[in-house]
Amino acid sequence: DRTLPRHICMIPVSCRFEEHTYDGLILDINSYGAYVDTDESFPTGQDISLSFFNPFSNRHMDLGGKIIWSSTDGIGVSFNDLSRARYIW
């Protein structure tokens, strides 16, 4: 959702989907989703879990989501549980 501003950041993140784990960087984030820097594309529609320490709220976050777009530069993730994602700030 682009109605909320995205917060620019460089947060290390561990992404898990199917049997794969990928370590990357969240480059921007809000309560609805995040942009994760990658060097490969991932299948859109895929469920994904993001695990990271959030410097904005000073807490560790484990959030599930769905890959809503993908390129060789990054993926867009829409968070599933917006009630938990609101604790990003």
C-alpha cells in the first residue's frame, strides 16, 4: 500500500520461503510491506517470512507476507498480519 510513506532504511533481513533462505537488506518499509534488495528474482505470489531486528521499534520482528512483485534487483513483500506489522513503528 503506497498511501503510507515508506521509511528508507538498510535493515539486514533473513527471508524464508519453501525450503530456501535468503539473507538480504530491507531498503524501505511501512506497516503494509517492504522492499527487499536481492540479486535474483523470486516467484510472485509466493508466501515468505521476514525475520529482522527493527531499529524503528527496537524489537525483533518475524512477519509473514506474500511476494507481490519481483525483479533481479529486489522483491516487494505485502505483509499478511497487519495487526502485528503495525508494531514496526
